[in-house]
Amino acid sequence: MDRLSALDVSFLYFEEPSTPMHVGGVLVFQPPERGFDHASLTALIERRLALAPRFRQKVKWVPGRLANPVWVDDTAFDLGYHVRRSALPRPGSDPQLHELVARLISRRLDRSRPLWELYLVEGLSGGRVAIITKTHQAMVDGVAAIDLQQVLFDRTPQPRAVPDVPWRPRREPSGLTLLSQAVEEVVRRPPAALDALRLGMNDLRNVAGRTATVLTSLARAAQVVARPAPSSPLNVPIGEQRRFAVASTSLDDYRNVRKAHAGTVNDVVLATCAGALRAWLLSRGEPVVSQSTVRALLPVSMRHSARAGGPGGTGGMDSRVSSFLVDLPVGEPSPVVRLARISYALQALTDAGRSVGADALVALSGFAPPTLHALGARVAHRASRRLFNVVITNVPGPQFRLYIDGARMSEAYPAAPLAKNMAVSIGLTSYDGAVYYGLTADRDAMSDVDTLATLIEESLAELVETVR
């Protein structure tokens, strides 16, 4: 029985009707000649769930929330509930698929069950099928838990053999058992309990030594907080419904631009986003002057620095994530100058180690009693609108083909969640020579998200033209 970490449980506290905290993906496949259907996919998932045991567990809260909740086996686990089937009406176009994605990611996951869903979508044009995934961020921490997609994929059309491991759920603990375990943990780790008590009483003298490093990082974050993000139509109150749009680009284009103008592939990605956001603001009639900027929050793996990251890179999952705040120069009309300014800014941030104190916030949340952590998480979430205008998540993927039950994956689009008061989030991942963007947007605040997706492709083309 594993207890959720302070970071993992914060994603449950963050969640509100307008901000569901699940991450998603849209994977498009070319089925094999023998076909690809719901029954075979369900059978494959059932065989491989033993490799991802968290996907048969649910969250159980400790009475009184005296400790963080725990993962327990779902004794009534129903695979048919989690693996669903859908189909598009004719002609099965991509816009129809994106509308379905938008409706599915708008709904929160059922907290009484394991926190994931998977949809097989049939009827796409060209004989294609799609898989839409939804997984709560509390489930996948990159260390203790493995994402379901990791165990479903194969490198060849022939599915690899997996040992048949029968599953027998462990009996769900009672509330009294959870309480006694929480008390036992406090007894076994009295320093941790004292830390929580001391912080709760604001006795800073007793915890000053323990939090020195944390406070240093928070001071760096405070410097950024002192400079609020620019006013932008990207920051507005949002509702519960979403839109979803995509852009597909070539990885070689980013590499060619990087070779011609120096910097990194990641710099070219951000310059592409800056050019697209500039054109989008102009299309809306927003005032754009030479000094105009859009502040982007860039989650960065601590295992691989921002200068080494970007599409086409290597490296596995790592829950140690920091975040850089970068002002994208949307007021600059020259794509080459935009790229140079972004490269310089990222290099300066990396050299100085000036990441926002995300690690520090995680550490502090570990000191606070869980009952107060919910309030802290909500305050931090509300304050996010002052720090940045948009989140851009960039996840490198494999540069070789992947298969599920013989079906070749041809496209892979992320569907990142929206933070409060954020009209759009931009996620991208590289796969098999391409870079795929997924844009999740509030339905009412950003009815023109398809325009922004198109402008991403045009912005990259503008950069490629400078190479020619």
C-alpha cells in the first residue's frame, strides 16, 4: 500500500471543475491487414496490466485527512469501464476527431475508480484508428509508477510475449487501519511530524536550517513574481469545456534551422511558438509593439538540462522537474532575431541556474500538514496567472516506429491540461522524424485555436525560409 507523495496529492487538490488535472494524448494508427478492434486491444491491455499495477488501483483517503491518501487495489476493477469504444460518423475527418477529443478531455475522471480512461476511436478516414488516453497526473510520477502507454507499445508489429500473471486484489483497508498506519508512521518518523508542527506554529527558528536551501530557491522565484507576466488575452477566466487543435511539423526542419543559426532545437521550437503567437495576436487586432512579450513557462527535466533537451533528444521519465520562465519576443518582426533573442535568454537562464523554485515548493509542501496542503496548493494555483501567460511542454519521443497489437502509430499529439486563467496550453512531442503539437484551449475564450495551430506551421516555414 503506497502513500501518495505531497506532489502527487497536490494534483488532486488542484482539481476543480474548470481545471481537470489529467493529461491526455491522441495517437493515430494504421491498422494491420488482420484488423485492429476493441476486443483485441482490451485483451492486450488485460495481459499487460501486470506491468503497470497502478492502473488497477484507486485513491483512498485517510479519515480526517490526517495523512496523505494511499493507493489501494480496486476490488471491483472493471476493465470494460476504462477501455471504451467510439466511432466517428462519415467522413471521419480529423476535425471530427479533434472535436471528440475536446469533449472527452473536458470531463473529470471518476475518483472512486482507478484514475484513467482509454478510448478506441474507429471510422477515421483512410482506414485509420485512434486511441485517446486520459491519465490523472497523480498517477504517473515517473519513478514509482509506469504509464500504461509504456507497456502497450512494441518496436515491431509482432507483440512481445508477456508472462501471464494472475491478479488477485488485496483487501481494501478500513478507515481504522488507515488511521493506525498514519499514527505508526508519525511514531516511526518523529522528526517529520515535528517539522510539520513547527511549520504550522510558524516557529521559523527551528526549521531555518532545514529550509535554507529551499528559501534560496524561493527567493529566486520571488524575483520573478515581482515582475508580473504581461497583460494578455491568453489569461482569462475559463470554463469547463475545451477545444483541441493540432499541428504537424518535420523534425529535420528544426535541425536545419538550428545548424544555420546555432542554438538548440529547443530554441527553434520556442522561436516557432513566438512567431505563431505574434501572428495570432495580430490576427485578433491586439496591440503588438517592438517591446511586446509573452511569458512562457517551460517545464524542464532536471536530468537533462534545457540546452540538451528538445525534440529528438534522449532520456527517460524523471519526476524531478524544474521550470524556466522565458519572455518570448512576440514584438520582434524578424524570425532570425526572435530566434537569437530566445537562444540568448535560455543560455543565460541555464548558466545562472535561475529556474523557478518548483523543487522548493515541493519540499515545503512536504513539511506542511496535509490538511493545510490543500489550501497552499490552491493559492499557488491561483497565483500562477501572475507568473506566466502560457505553458509550453516539450517532450522528446523515440525516433523509430512503434506498434500496438500490430498497428503502426503514425501520429502522436499530447493533450496537456489548462491551468486556471490560462486560455491555451501548448504541448509537443517528437516521434519518428516529426514534431506533433497538441493545443488544449478553453472553448469560449479561444474559439480560434485552430488558427494558432495553423500559424505554428507557418511560423516554422518562415524560419526554414531563412535557411534557404
